[in-house]
Amino acid sequence: MEESKAIEMIKRNPIIIKNIDNQTEEMKKLAVKANGLLLRYIKNPTEEVEKLALENNPRAIEFIENPSEEMMETAIENGWSNLNQIKNPSESIIKKAIKQRGWAIRYVKNPNEELQVLAVKKDYDSIKYIKSPCEEAQKEAVKISYDALRYIEFPCIEAEVQAIRNNESAINFISNLNKEKLLILMKENILVIKYVSKSLLNQISQEEIENLLKEVISKEEISEKYIRDFINCTLIDKNSEYFNMDKIMFIYQYGSKLAKKNCCRWKAKDNIGGRKVNFKDTLISAELVLETGEVPLIIGESGIGKTALAKKLANKNNFKLVVIDGNLLKEGEIGGLPTIESYKSIDSNGNFQEKKATIYAVHTKLKEIDEEILNGNKVLLFIDEINRCEHTVQQELMNLILNREINGYKLHNDVKILAAMNPSNKYGEDFDYQVVDMDAAQENRFVWLNMENDYIDWISWAIEFGIETEVIEFISTFPEYLQKINEEDVRANTKKYERISKTLKL
């Protein structure tokens, strides 16, 4: 066939090239420029022809016997899946493909650990294309998404632990689950027990669950999430049919300082307007907060028993109680009145000179604290009604509470602080207290404990503190009157019933 005629035919239909025996360079170029995949029919192609084919279609790399590094790069730059068309790709080319999509690992025979890890870091689910993924690749994949566990036929225990750490529902992808493995996984995420069969749960004793939790919550590096999940876990609770436990008390008894602090943070997660608790739970919570070095703030209506709680807390922990009523303080009183004091110093020439300094008198309550400390006692400083004082007084009290100092006076380390205030309608409830609200920055420095009346708790307290039998019997019969609001009448509360009791004793 004449060359010119063949060229015209190729121009009209490039695939004709496969039927031409005596292919010229021009014919070859025309064909691959039109369709790069026609390289498969080109006999003895030159490098130039191969490059032209790649420019037209990167998948033409499949028909290049010994492609150069540059050619392979061109193919991969135009699509990671082209790795499948390269017969013997270099490791650098494989990495380029994987960096585009981790799924490129499917085209790599016996990938090493580095390539496996690189792939799953890019796309965690690419692990499904690795026949026997290494431990490191497994851990990296499940770290990104616990869902990766479903693609691993024989996961290592480290990967299972990492998956559970991310999400408790990963337990659904773990086969051959037994008691021993479950106990290991519960140390990472207590909520896995939600997905476990009753028969397996029944294999775990109360002692085993307690020992496990003691080990976990005693660690200083315990996470807030673990504590939060533990407290929220209904299968471990006071009334649970599986594991009966007072979780707050358990943390208080066996938890590390960080565990207790995380518990406090959880209890105050709703902060303002959070869940209300009774006297007993507030007492436990306040004690827990003090253990962590934080300042508990009890919010409750007048007469609910905030002062009684402070007394109970002090007696229980062998603290001497010192009470400051914010509502009774005047501006500058707690900070002390300023006086001038002379002192000597030396100037730059070595001459003595007299200077003046302002010092502040110490309030009687602060003096009382110092006296107790001198006697070897620990002190619970109870600052009540911090939002029912003048703004300037409140600022002084805040300085004492939050910074533990005021006008040069510093609280001793053996002094614990408990604060209390009345509710405010700032937080969406209908209260008529004349309060001075704190700003958000001040509010966030406390651990908020919202306290409410519980008539059973009150009756227990009333019996202990010798409240008259008639009063106790009345509240036992009509518990709704413990804290009752009547229009145009006296507002009933626990403090008023205490006064009635005193009257009856006369």
C-alpha cells in the first residue's frame, strides 16, 4: 500500500494502523495523536511516539514496555488508577499514586508497612484492599474511623482497642468476643457494655467491674469523656439489675484528683440552669469539688439549707467553719480600711530614706481564719449570698474567692472555700430576689451546684438536728408544704419550719 494512501486512511480512521505492516514514523504519530490507546498496535514505537500517546491518553502507559520515570509520573499525575497499567512501578511512583488516593494500594503487590500506613492515612477504608495489613496500618485506620475495623479479617487487639476508644459501637465489628477481651475493652470505653449480650454481662461479677473501674479512674491521665460516660452509663447505677453502684461516691473514694475534677466538670456541664440535685447529692458533689481544689457554688432558694450544708460539710471533714454573709457587708469592709505605714530603704547612693506605704486592716473574719490556722486547724470559708451585696462588695469577695487574696491578705493553703447564692431570673426562672448578677467570666470560675428541696432528705436532717416531732410529722404527711408559695401569704421553706420548731420548744 502506498504511504500517502495509508496516511489518508489513518486520518479518516486511525485504527487502520493495526492492519498496516510497514508503519512509518508519520503513520504512528498520526494514529496515537488521534487515540493514544492505539499504541498497542504500534510496532517498535519510538520514545517520541510513546510520549505523544501518553499526552493523548495516560492509560497508554499500559502499552509501554519499559516506561521512563517521567512517563510513569505523567500517567499518575493524570490519575492514580493508572498505577494499575504500569507493569513495574518504582516505589516513588507508587507513593505518588497513594498520595492521591489511598485506594491505589489495591494495585500494589505485597505492599510494605510504609506504603500500607501511607494508604490508610489518606483513605482509612483502603485497608480493605490490603490482604494482611500490618498492626500499624490497622491502628492508623481505626484511629481515623472505627468503621475500618469491619474491613480487617483478623484485627490485632491493639486495633480493636483503638477502635473502641473512638466509638463503643465498634464492638459490633469484633468477633470472638469473650469476658477477658470485654474487660480489656471496657477500660478504654465503658459504654461498650451497651452492645453486649446479657449472657456475657452476666459472666462479669460486681467485684470484677469494681476492680476494673478502680484501676481506670485512679489514673491521673483519666479523660473527662470516660468519667462522663461512666456516670451516664445506666447499666452501672444505683438501681441497675447488673451492676449496683453509687458512681459519684465511687469516684470520690477511688478516683484520682483529675477523675474527681472531671466529675465536677460533668456535673456542672449545663452550668447555669443545670440539673438540680437534693441536699445529700449536693453535699457529696461539694465535697468532691473541694477535693479537686475548685470552688463549688451552691444555688438555691432562701431557706433551702445552704448554711446547714456548709455546717455538715465542715463537721464531716473536721473543718472549722467561718461564715461571711455578703448581704451584710459594706463597701471596703472585707478589704479593710487603708492606713499609712512608714518604712526605710536605701537609695542608689547608699543613703537611708523614709518611705510611706499603704496597708489595709484585716477584717475580723479573716483574722478568725488566721487564728484557726495558728491552732493547727483546717478552715472551710463559707461565703453566702454573694449575689445579694453591692457590686463593689461582690468584686471584693470575688477577689478573695477566685484569687485567694485581697489587699495584700492571702488565704492559707489549708483554707477551702464554699460559695452560695440565691437564684436569679437571669437564667429563665421566676425569682424575686434582689440580686447583682455576676458576669460570664466570673460565673465560669465556679463549679455550679443547683440545689433543690427533697422532703425525705429534710426529714432525715430534721431528726438528726432535733426538729420537733409535730413539724416532722406535718411534712411527712404534707410534703408539698416543705417549699410552697401561697399568694398573699408567707412563703414556706425549710428555715421557717426550723423556726416553728424552736417556738414549739418554748
